[in-house]
Amino acid sequence: MPAVSPENGTMPETCTFCRILRDEPDDVIWVEREDEAVAFRPLPESELAPGHTLVVPRAHSVGLLDADPRALQATTALAQRVGRAMRAALGATGVVVLSASGADAGQSVPHLHLHVVPCWDDDGVTFWPEGRSKHRVDGDPHALLAEMFE
């Protein structure tokens, strides 16, 4: 099966990010456009901090779990460059990279994307979850994970 991409016309019509990649609307504020991934400003009402940027692979995948490794590599490499630009241009002292994969993780757009959010020591924002998951697994979860790689 061919990769899903804007180049071969197999992008899902209902995918918000695929439409942005295909149509390149004038109201999108682009930070960077590369062959395999792009970076742009989220909707203003979704911005978590000044400079918050979405990094999106051109190839469609729903999330991390079904992403093509090459597209994932290009996306994370661009996220790193965006983070470095945030440090240099905005004076950010750190960045948080957020991605949800699956509805139960809170994913709102079913196309892999990374939120790169600049942070400063005085911004009053923390992104670490409060509390712990209530879900329980029978057995040692890390031993079960390690078995998948044997």
C-alpha cells in the first residue's frame, strides 16, 4: 500500500491537517515548510504560550503508533530545530513537546502532530500531569513491555 501523502493524493479528505497541507490556506502562519514535515502556529485560542508551534508530518498517520519511522524522524528533527529557534529568538529557557496518540490519550486531531511549547522560568505553567493513573495492569508492566522486544 502506498504511503498516504499530499504528493500522491491519498490524504484523507476529512483530516484537518491533511487539508492544511494540501491547500496551504493564507491564514496559516507557517514557521517552516520542509519536504517531510512542516511547522505552523496553532489556532490562537489553542496557543499555550507565545510561540507555541505545531510540527506535523506531511505523510498522514493517525498518531505515534502507526507513523512511518521516516516521517516520525523528520517530524522530531524539525521539532528540535523549532525548540532551538524558540531559545534563540524568544529567549525560552526550555521547551515542552506534547503529543497524544489515541482518543483515550486526549488526541483531538487524528493526524500525528507535536506541540512544541516554549517555557520560561516566570511563566507559571507546568505541563507535568497531576496525580497518577488509576488504571492497573496484571503483572509487572515493565516486564510485560520487555517481553515484546525479545
